[in-house]
Amino acid sequence: MTLPSILLGTLIAMIIGCGFHFWRGGGLRWLIVFNLFSIVGFWIGHGVAMLFKLSFLPLGPINLGPAIIGAVVLLFTGYWLSMASVEPNPKGQEKPRGKND
């Protein structure tokens, strides 16, 4: 794999990450997180395709089909896992107080 193909694959992954950020929204932190998820998923998808000798939508040395699928799967999985949080108290309800409060 040559340096130009690595840069092209990373650029394609970042375009996918930016598109996901455009769709879901968020600040600069989320843009960086979505791009990292997309880049890692892209190269994992490409690596899995190389491991199993799959060739779907090849673009030079890059297996573009499995790489895009990997990027999208990791983006949605990472987004879903990052949304898991403790639910705040509903408006109008106070925290229960103890005897000494």
C-alpha cells in the first residue's frame, strides 16, 4: 500500500465522518470523534477484507466497499455507545433530602 492510497483512504473516511457530523450535529469535539470513528472503522473494514480476500468496489489497492461498511458500522456503534448516559432529574423534581438537609 502506497502513501497516496493511505491518504486517499483517510480522506474518504473523513468525508464519511464529516457527513455523519452534518447529519447528527454537535460541536468541534463531536466532529473530531466522528472522524476518528470513521477512520478507524474504514481501515478495520479494509483490513478485514484483505484478511478474507474480499474484493468489493476496489479502488486501486483499497477495498472501498468493505471499508465504507466498516466506517459506517463503527460510526453508528460509536455514536450509540457515546449516547449512553445517566438520565438527569426531570424538571420540577428535587433530589430527595435526608434528615439533616
